[in-house]
Amino acid sequence: MDWLTDEMLLYGGLTAAGGALLLSFLYFCFSQIAKTRLRARLDSEYGERKKGPGKRKGKKK
């Protein structure tokens, strides 16, 4: 019966790792979709952002 426990741990761990990988991929996809929708909504309400030199952090000389 020991081999059954070892195999269950192995395949259970592989299943859990695969599930976590799948869920992280789905989360990434949905967050990118939400980000795109939010940017489109903000652009429609406030206008597009101007592209120029960004703000630098730190002291000016």
C-alpha cells in the first residue's frame, strides 16, 4: 500500500502545481483585459495621455 501513497502524493502535487499554473495564467489574462478596458474608459472620460518625458525622481541639480 506504500506505493499508492507515494503515487498519490506525486500526482496530487503535479495536479496542484498544474492547477496553480492554469489559474495564474487565467488571472493574468483577465487582469490584462480589465486594464485595457480601464484605459479605454479613462481615455474617453479624460482624454488621451500626452506622451513626453516622464517625471524623474530625485533632486534637480
